[in-house]
Amino acid sequence: MDKTEWDNACTQVNACALTGATAFFAGIPDAVVVVNGPLWCSFYARRYLEKQCPSLPERFFCSQADNEAVVYGTEACLLETLATVKEKCSPSVLLIINNCSIGLIGDDLAGIARQAEFGCPVVCMDGGGLSGGFWEGYRAAVQKYFETVELQPRRTINLGTVNLLGLSFGYYNAANDVQELEGMLIMAGYRVQACPGLGTSVSEMEAMSHSELNLVVHEELGGELARQLKKQYGMPYISLLPPYGIEQTLLWLKSIGTQMQLKSKDALNLLEKEANSKQQTIRTAVTDMERIWGDLWFENAVVAAPASVAMGMARALRLEWADIGKLTVVAHDGLPSLTPPQCVDSILDGGADSEEIQTRLRSLPGGLLLGSGSEKAFLRQQSVKDTVCCNISLPVYDEVVFTGRPFMGLRGAANLLERLWNRYAAEKQRGG
């Protein structure tokens, strides 16, 4: 990798494809992941995901293939690792994935797995054949899983049920967000059948074909699966930007309601009442803050995250939370397939536009950054001062989330606006 490629990789905030594949299986209870390769490769994927998925280390194994195995094959060390898995775990599904270097050998993973005689579905992937980074690896794992584990025939449809697609522990605060989405959908009169990749079991996913609607939360992760399920099972789907902000959350729920046969006007009225109550609480608190610190206004703002997160967050930022002069979106996974909101001034590719991204970040003194630890590190390196920063995307180096405080939905809107104001006031005090 030359210097240009290395710089691009750093700017993308992009983990490897093996990590993306692992992320999907990490979100299946009792799923076990076996990385066939050296220890350092598996350690990287584990460290990237374990803070978001604390149970992963108990279900994560590595064959620790050495130099001799790279030359003569990994069958012996992989069978030894699979024997350990059988002794310690009862997996609901097993992922065996070669890292890039082992993928060059051409070992028959499926044949080796058959020798181990597992009583569960076994998904085999060759990391050397995965191109791209986290998002490509996640999508490849989703495709492999649903090729291996078939869904039940769609003979009946359970009205009022939805599946949430495109969810992952590889996204910051994802577990809290999905709890908020499920809670709101229940209040709206619906039931969530499955969230593949974020807490749904193998048996629950097998029954997801009976749901009335597939709802894509993150298009870059779940869009392909939604289209595959529509083609294979005739399941309708909608792909919307994630619901950040109170007004956008209500629009999100109403958009879902237009697609569902079961409609609960009373339930939606209840949610609107709760939203109005939340708005009143926010308005009272913000009025007091404005008297002391002035309006929440930034001449320049950069929102950097996976495309769906960045666009949804930018929309709420400009339309609900703050006054912004110039608003730039940086999509870590590349330019999005969904149409960007009109309120965004420009959108940049997290890999291809690295020089322009650095220029925008250098223009942020006194501005706002909603992003990851990577962008914040660049601000420090360039001595960009007085910038209000909030973490919304991995990697994050200076914050932990212990409590159930989402970013999405009604509670998420209050949480994010609270964080914005608190950091804004702190910067004002520091500057004063």
C-alpha cells in the first residue's frame, strides 16, 4: 500500500471487510465466529466490535495460523480450533472466515468444517476474496448467511409486523437506537419481528418472511438484503433516512403507516402528544440557554459518519437543532445511493475526497463537528481551536456510553440536542 492509499484508508474511518462480516454474525445470539488466520488479524476485528457487543469475546475464536500453515495449509490448526469451539459452545450458526493472507492458500473451508461435524448451519467465507472495507464485508456476510439459512415460505403474512434491516454493532450507539425504534413502533401499534445483525436469533430470522414490511434503517447495510427479499419472497420494503430529530421521527412513523394495512390513529396521536411534551421541555430549557449563551449558531458544520447516519443527522441539525451557515456531509462509506436532503450544502466521499475533507475540517475554528475520533484527531493535529465536537460514529476514543441513551427517535432527539448545548456552553466558557 503506497502513501496515498494509506492516507485514504485512514480518512475513510473504514475497518476491514473481515470486521464487517464479523459484525453481522456478532449480532446473532449464540453465533460463533472463527477467524482462520493469524492472531493479530482477529484481534483487530474483536477490539473494533467488543465495546458495542460485550458478549463477542466469548463467541470469537482464531486458528492462529502460523507461517508453516500459510505454506502447507491450515487444516490441522483449524480443526483444533473447531474442536475447542465444540467443547466450549453450542453455536446457533458458525462463521468460518479466512483472513486475506490465508485466503491465498485455497483451503476447502466447507470440507474442513464437515469433518468437525457441527449440528448447526456453517457459513464459510474467504476474506481474501472480499473487496472493499467494513460495508462490503457486512453485505457479503448477509448474502452468505441468507444463502445458507433459508427463510420459511411466505404462506402467511402477519399484519402489523416489520423487520428492521441494516443494523449493526459496528455503528456507534446502535443497541440503544434499536431499543428506541422498537419501543416507538410498539407504541404506534406495530411489532418488530426481526433485526438481523443486532440481537435477532436464527429461529426469529427464519420467520421474518411472514412480516408485512421490511424497513431499511441504514441503506448502505440493509438495502441489498431488502431488494433480495422482495425478489425472492415478494416482501415489500421502504428505505428511509434514520429518524433523527422529533419532527423527522414523526414523519418517519407516518411514512411507515402509509405502507401498513393495520393503521392505528390513536397510537400515532399518543406519539404526537409525547413529541409535543418533549418539544415543550426542550423549548423551555433552550430558551434559558439562549439568554446566557446566545443562539446555537455555527458558520461551518461538518457531519461525518456512514452515509445514512450522516445525512439523517445533518437534516435534523439544520431543520431542528441549530442555525448553520455552511453544512458539509462526509459519507465514510462513499457517496450514498439515497438522494441527499436538500438542506445539505455539499456531500463528500470519505475516501476519494480526502484532500477536500481536510480543507473543510481546517475551516472549523468556532464551528461544529459531528463525527468520529478520526476527524477530532485531525483537528488536534492541525491545532483547529474552539470547535464543538460530538461523537456520532466509530471509532471513538474519548467517550463511553453506559446508559440507554439513543440518538434516534424522540428520546434520541432530546439526548443529542442536550449534548450539543452542553458542549456549546463549555466551549463558550473556555473561550471566554
